[in-house]
Amino acid sequence: MPVPVVDTTGAGDACTAGITVALAEGTDLDVALALGNAAGAVAVQRGNRWGLRYSIGDRRPAADGC
């Protein structure tokens, strides 16, 4: 998913969290992977000056990208 990159800090963590949460909720693997990818994309667009929690906040931005 090509997006403008501000800061890559936490992108992998966001991706892993998106996949993990989706799978824990019983989502199919392909949808879980798409959510993880979108979460990583959201994280890199926002920068991480205050940490990943503040760059992604909650799942809505990532879910909107799926």
C-alpha cells in the first residue's frame, strides 16, 4: 500500500498489532493481513514523536484503508 512516509518508527508493531487483533476477533487471514498492512501504512504517515499510540490511536484509520 503506497503512502507518503513521515516516520517508519512503529510500522512493524502497528502491522503486527492489526493482524493479531483481527485474528483474535476471528477474522479471516486475508482480511487480517490487509488490516495489518493498513495499520502499518497509517503509522508511517503520521510520525511517531509521541509514540505509536498517538500516531495510530485506534483501528478506525486502518480499517478505513482496507
